[in-house]
Amino acid sequence: MARKALHHWYGVYQALQPKIDSFEGEGGVYRLLRQEAKDLGYEEKVLKRMLKAGAFLDGWAGARTIEDVRCGYAHVELLERLNELAPKEAQRLLSVVLSNGITLKNLRLAFEHNAAKGGQARITARSKARAQVAEHQRVTIELVQRMGTSFFGCPDGEFFMVRNFLSLRQFILIHSNTNPIAIIPRVGDSSIKEWEAAEEILKLASSVKERLYRVWIVLPHDSPISPYLFAYAHRDEAVNTWLFIATLDEGGTSLTQYSNASKLFELDLLGEGGGTWSGHSLHDGRSVHGTLPIRRFFTAD
């Protein structure tokens, strides 16, 4: 038989959190928690779970009254895990969970169902990404041979497919004793922001530039990474010196050297990543976002 709760867990959280936030005594906050757990009749790990659940609930859904929270802290723990997988589903279940209108077992089943869906979606996304990379590489190899070595700045070289070289994998080498050129097909990591993917590609190219005459990056048509990569290469004085960018045309029948400088002004004004931010209000929990442009300081003559 389960032990009856000694205190309302959310009430415990509301009472202790201000103490923890303002604690300045000796021994650190963990000593305070141990003493509070002892005084309340809880194991320390149980008290920590209560505090974590309360902090999540306040930060995600806004502060509540004790009367609003009729469920146990274990329900809120599961709701937090569900929110990481399926935010809309977690939001839909919020009022039901807080009113204790769903059992812990059924809430766990809802979490497991969404976890299974999320896992399948991730597998599908990975498979799709691998197929996209393979297709881009196949088309690039075909077009590179069709365009010939002169397009890349080496009229007398020979194409080789290189499996691995330092940090590079699967790229085309125009072999020349004096002017070797690497042609690197890239789709970019779709799990990160475009500017981050561009920085990764530039970093990869920079790691081998001292051994090569030129490095060409070949991106898909209308890749969102292209303008950022061009802008960053321009920033580093690399574009069209040792680093060149090409994109497939819309039909995938030829390559075009990329020279769109549209992002240069935006990056100069806002900085890398566009200067955007997102978060929530500590006052009422509402979602907020904004932009922090680069601050320009000028001194009087």
C-alpha cells in the first residue's frame, strides 16, 4: 500500500523555492535540502524531484495555486518528458493532468506512444537525409565530369574519387602536381541552423586548404546554406581566392559558380545567426522572441 503524502508536493515546492533562491548560508544549498528533507519526512532524492517538477511546471505553464495542482509530482515529471517529444500533445493534456483526470499508467502510455512515433520519425528523417546526400553526390560526380577540369581552374588535371583524406570523406580530386583541387559535394546538416552548417563547411575546407590550390564546395540548387557560406568566406577573404562555391541548376543538369552577396549586408548589421533570440517571460510564462543587432559605438572626433 502506497504511503500517504505528508504534504502537498507543489506546496512544498512553493515554500522551499524562495529559500533556495536566496540561500547564502554555509555548507551550500545541498545541505539546506538535506535538512529540509529531514524536517519534512522525505528522502532527499524525493524532495529534489518535487522541486524539479515544480520548477518545470512554473516555467512551462505559469505559476499555479495548490488547489490547481491535484496530481502528483510524478505526473508532472512524465508531462515534462512528453513535452520534449510532443509539445502540442503535452499542452493538450495539461489541464487533464493537473486535475488528476488521467492515471499515471495512461499518461505513461501516452508518453510511450509518442516516443515510438518520434523514434520512427527520426529513423525516417535519417533515411531521407542519407538518400539526399547520396543523390547529391551522384549528380555532382556526373556533372563534374561533364563540366571538365577547366571549369574548376585546372585544364590539364585528371579526376579521382577520394574515399578519405585527413578530415575529408568522399570528394573529387583534380590531381595535378602543381595545382591540386578538391571538389566537395555537400548538402549540409539539416539538424542545425543554416549559418551553423555554413560555418562547419568552411571549417572543414579550411582544415585542408594548405595542401590544395583550390577547394570547391558544391551545394544543391537553392540551398539555404549557400548565401551564408559565401558571406563567411568573403569575411575570411577566402571566397574566389582559394574557396569557390558552386550550385546545381534547378534541373540538375549543370553547375553554376555561386556569387550571391545578398547576406553580406545583413550579417554586417545583425551578425552571425541574424541576432535573433527566443524564450519566455519570467513574469507570466508567455513565449517571446526578438532581435539583438550588433551595437555600433562611435567616438566624437
